[in-house]
Amino acid sequence: GGGGGGGEGRAKDEQHAAADVGITSFNLDARRRPVPEPKLCASLFGLKIVALSAGYGHNLALSADGRVFSCGYNDRGQLGLGHRINCTEFQYVSALEGVFVCQIACGQAHNLARTTGTRPSHPFEAAAARDKTEAAGSLAGATKSAGASFGGGGGGGGGGGVYVWGNGSLGQLGLGRRVTGRRVPVLLPSLSHDGLRIIDIAAGNNHSVAVSDQGEVWTWGHGEYGQHGGQVSGIRSETAYYFAPRHKCTCAFPLRSHSCTYS
């Protein structure tokens, strides 16, 4: 799809992006190639992948050792690689080196990653072994329980946190109204401090949600269609109010998981 002029413009954008990071030669073949049937992803061979997330035109993969890999469209830096060059193969997001990522979430062109403070020894395998004694002993369940069991979330419980990157023009990164984007993952300070432990994250098209172990629901980003829940008035009707995470409610019981849809 798309006309020839658009493709030429995208190629020029990639050339400028390459120049920004000192790259002078690379594959400019950015043509869309539909894949009608599932096929093995060779760039992830040798890795034990425990979670995947898909955005509008990019993907994230999470390995069992807590590393994040990305591929696809990168016009807003959503691959987290420090540049805006599209990648047809999964690349390691080295900016997250030194932390253990236990959960990933893709929005349209932004991402969230929930981490622990350090890389524990075989956390996913340990969680999976415990889950065998329960009814829901799936790999996806192991991913979530590993995050909860090993301090995934805020500064309390192991010094982890929430990282964000990609497009932030509508506040979906939660870094304030002056931040329109980040090309590498950065820590979200308001949700990564002692006393707050995030146990789940989700991303919609242009908004984000997090849940703490106390059942607190935090939302930020685009709110034109009521994505933040409930009626708002006064300053809360201003879009910029949600350019930083806002505490929306506290549930009577802790939420184990949640998800966001397109809007």
C-alpha cells in the first residue's frame, strides 16, 4: 500500500535519521511485504521468549532472562534503539541493560516495561514450577507471577520501576507536557519510588495504565474519549492534566491483571 511519493519521503526520513546517529550506509528497503502465513522469526533463534506485544507497526519480545528486543516501524523511536531507523529484524534494547524486565506493553507508537531492580536467577522457571501446582500454570501466567514474586514494579520490593519510550506527544509517556518523545527507555519517576509497587501495566493506542499492589489504578495520556474512566471537571478536563500519571481510584481488592483497547 501507499504511493510512490510517500515511500520516497519515508526513505529520506530514514536517511536523515541515520545521519543523526552517524550511520552512512544501511538497507533502505522499507517496502511493505505482507506475510500471509505464520513463519518462524529467525532473529529470535536461540532465545527463550516468554512474552510478546504488538503496536501499530512495531513489536516487542521479552526473553526469559529479562531482556527486551524490538523490530518494525521506528518513526517515533518506539524501538528504543536511540535512532529512528526501521528494523526488519529484532534488535536488543541495550538501554535496558542491567535491569530485569518482567512485563512489556505496546501502544500505537509507545511502550512500557515493568522491571525488577536486578536480574534474579531463573525467575520465570521458578514461577512456572510453582504454577504447576495450580490450575493456571501457563507461560503467560508465569510471566506475570514472576514479576509479582520478584519485586516487579515500583521502588519498593527490589528497586524496580516502569520504563517508557517512543511517542509522547499526547502524554502517553507520563513525562510531562514538554516531553514529546524518547528514543530510548527512561524511568518514569512518579511510578518508580519507595512505597509504590506496580504489579501490572497496559497501553492503549495513546494512553497508559498501571496498577499497584494496593489496588491503585494510575492512568495517563490521551483522554478525549474518556480513557481515564469517570467524569472529570475543571482542570481535569484539560488534556495536559494527564501528561503525568494520575491516581484514579483504589479497588477494594488488588487487581491481578488488566488490559487496554485501541482508543
